[in-house]
Amino acid sequence: MAEQELFLPSTPGKFKDKSHSLHRQFHRCFASTSTMFLWALFLVALTAAYLSFQSFVDSGSKYFSSAWGGIHWERQVRSSAQIHRQNGFSVLVTGAAGFVGSHVSLALKKRGDGVVGLDNFNDYYDPSLKKARKSLLNSQNIFIVEGDVNDARLLAKLFEIVPFTHVMHLAAQAGVRYAMENPHSYVHSNIAGLVTLLEACKTADSQPAIVWASSSSVYGLNEKVPFSESDRTDQPASLYAATKKAGEEITHTYNHIYGLSITGLRFFTVYGPYGRPDMAYFSFTRNILQGKPITIYRGKNRVDLARDFTYIDDIVKGCVASLDTAKKSTGSGGKKRGPAQYRIFNLGNTSPVTVPMMVGILEKHLKVKAKKHVLEMPGNGDVPFTHANISSARRELGYKPTTDLQTGLKKFVKWYLSYYGYNHGKSAVLKKSQLGQWLADVGKGARRPRGLAEP
């Protein structure tokens, strides 16, 4: 009885069998198979419309809020790429926050070329130094896109926004010894990244001329000195060297098939202000000032290792000259129309200096004696010596290095002490106020903050 009372109306005489009424309405709506099919079709269409709209909203949100893309971002790219000299270039510089890339970008911008940088700001060494270089470039109205050279969509977007006349490809995973710890990073950056960039360049209309950084490491175990571009390079001593050699073969293929104008530059031990902290001269400077020992390796039979140290200003001149003398690519939209220029040059100093002599020069300019540990060179991919024959670059590029190691290291030490805020005998302290003080004319060094001793 209690259960029946739950279904009784509150007002007697007005009771209706609602369950029977609902049953009849349901029966009417779905009495036929065709009606049920139409309802199902409507629900599917409604769901698809919702998902399509949601996808549009998500893609639009990503476009305007991602690390790259959007109206403001495109304006920055176009502004940075603007040319301010007659017959100037519009250059995409990969690895623009790197050592060589930042210097080349500044030199090009200074003379009126349009420059857009690309860098992934990886942590192979302290990213703060890359951020400092970025600040210098930003102060000269050079915009750096934060992204990876393996990002085909990003590259396609950049080429869509700017009709680049040239590409200066300096992005790479550097370092000989690190390849033993992280070999995949070298394949990712130096081979896959190069191919991704070449794919973007080949399909561009019109195709840009390409100058890219190979390495003196490709000479590997070659014992003929000085190293010439015609020497054999099929005996690499490290994975890094092997990836750069592979790069030379890959670029030749794209030149042959697609008509890309390509110039490869084999750099010889580049050094100078804002250099790479993993390089010996840089780490030696840091350890000497901090009172820590430095390790100096010797080759077989106790022979001192020697390097063809090349100052950054000389390298920049060679890079710019390579751009200036590069002929136009002959392809368009991925189709070759005729033979295209293909070149490889050594960019060195032609005067090898032993590592102990380099340390002696640092001691002189730092006015601090180094604590040295001398060991036999391990089998880590290093080679005992490098020595560049630059006759080809001198003839075709007008390349003529002018800075010897004594002068170059003096400029480096001056920059180092200024940048890291050293007084002799004290630990390094990075002063944020010093960022932006050192600009395009790297040869003059940074302005020295008050109170710092002259090296």
C-alpha cells in the first residue's frame, strides 16, 4: 500500500497514467526504422561539427600562443629581415645564438643586410651565454626565432614569410669528445637537421644560396700537412668528424640534383670573445683564474698537440666573403634548371701553435701561473695537429687572416675578465649590468667595468 500511495495524485480525481502516455510518445518517435536512422545521423553530424570546431579553436590557440607563429611574431621576422643597403641580402642564420653565428649575424646587420636568426638554445654548454649573445643581437634589432632546425613546419613558415636570398647554416652539435657520451645528438643536429634545412631550401621559390659550417675535423687521420681541400677525408677520427663529412656528401647531392648553390667552410679551431666554454682556451682561462689544475694532453712519443687557432674576426670575414661570392641557386620549387655552384674552403690561420705555447700566452695575459697536469692523449677522437692551407680561400674569397694567437688571446682575456667580473684572485661573478656592452666591433673588446684590474 505504501508503494501504491507514492503514485497517487495530491488532488483526487486528477490521476493520469503518465507511464502509459510516455510509452505512446516513444512509440510514435521511433515507430519506423527510417526515423531511428535519421536521429542517429543527426547525432553523428552534431558530434562531428563539435569536434571540427574544437580542432579549429585548438589550432588557432596554438598559432597565437606557441613559441613561434602569430601576427606579432611574423612582424618581428619581417622587420628583422628588412634590407638597409643597396643590393643587400636577406639571410637566415641558423645557430645565431652560437659563437660564430652571433658574430656573423652582427657583421651582416652592421653593413645593412637583413638577418633572421634561428637557435634552439640547447644546454650542451651553459645557455646563459647564449642568452647573453641573444641580448646583443636583440640590441641591434636582430630577431632570433627559438626553434629547432629539424622543425620542417617552422622552416616552411619562415620561407613563406621572407624570401631569403641566402642561408648561413651554422647550427650544429659541436665538440669531439662529447660524441662519445651522446652520439645521437650529432646525428640529429648535424645530419637530420641539415637534410631538413636543405629540403626547405630546395622547395623555396626562389632557392637561396647556402653557406654552411663543415669542420677541419674531416681531415681526420690525414698526415699530409698543411691540409688542403683536395686531400682525402675518408678517415674520420671522431663521430663529430664523420657527421661533418656526411654533411659534405649530402650537400653535394642536393647541389647536383636540385641546383642549390652551396659553399662549405672547414673551420680551424675558432676562438675569441663570447666563445664556447667547452673549448680548451676557454676552460683553461677559467681554471687558471680559479686556481684549479688544467690537463694538457700529449701525442705519441711525447709530442705536443698543435692547433691552427683562428680568431673569430677572421672567420667572420671568410663567412661574409663566402656569401658575397656565392652565385644564385639554379633550381626553383625543387626542380633544377642548370648546374649550380659547389665549393669547399679551409678557413684557418696557417700558423699552428702547440697547446703548451697557448697556455703560456694565457698565463702572460692573466698574470697567473697555471697548475698543469700533462697526460698522454686518450683515444677520444682528438687529432694531434691541424694546419690549414688557405690558398683557395685567399684566391677566391680574398680571405686573409690578420690576427695571431698572441693578439687574439689578449682580446679574449680582456673580454673574459670584463664579462665575468674578475679581480685577480677572486671567483667569477657574472654581472648582469655588463650584458649588452660588447657589440659588433669584437676586435676592440668589451668596455672594462670600473674597479677591475687590467690584465
